[in-house]
Amino acid sequence: MKQFVFVYLGGNQPSNPEEASKHFEKYMGWLSSLGDSVVTPTIPLKDTTTVSPDGTIREGGSSAMSGFSIIKADSMEAALSIAQDCPFLEIDGSLEVSEMMQMPVQ
């Protein structure tokens, strides 16, 4: 089976703790429904810092990436179908889905 990275972009934070709890429950249910297809569950990102080619360091990043997951699927079409059911889309987030390439081990 191929592996795909789902990159979470943007998304609105729930407006109150009850809404956050409901969304989290829905999201965890979605992940749970994927069973063994989940290689790496959601990894949220924070405190992004950018290092430029000239060595300059600045706070922040150039993308709205807020996290990622790694999912196994038979094809890109299957991975996209999984992505379309993700509750992250319900909070105005979007997902970028990319097939992961296997690098040779040295």
C-alpha cells in the first residue's frame, strides 16, 4: 500500500470549549474509522521558525500548514476520498494530499 501525507492548512479555531470538544470528538471518530490505514495520526505544529539560505532566522512561516497525518491507501483516488470525509474541512481548513516517495536506505 502507498503512503500519503495529508497536510492541514488553515482552519478556524472553535469559538468555545464545547464546540472544540465536539469537533475533536468528530475528528477522532474519523481517524478511528480509518483503522490500520493511519500510519501517523495528526501531528499539530506550532511555533514555526524559518531559516533562509543565507542563514537568516525569522519567526513564522510562509505557509498556513498547521499539521499533518500519514495515511495508507491503495491509490491517490482512495486517499482523496478519505480526505473528503475529514472533519477539518468543516472548520474551513483545507488538505493537501501528496503521495510519499520511498527513498533508498544507505
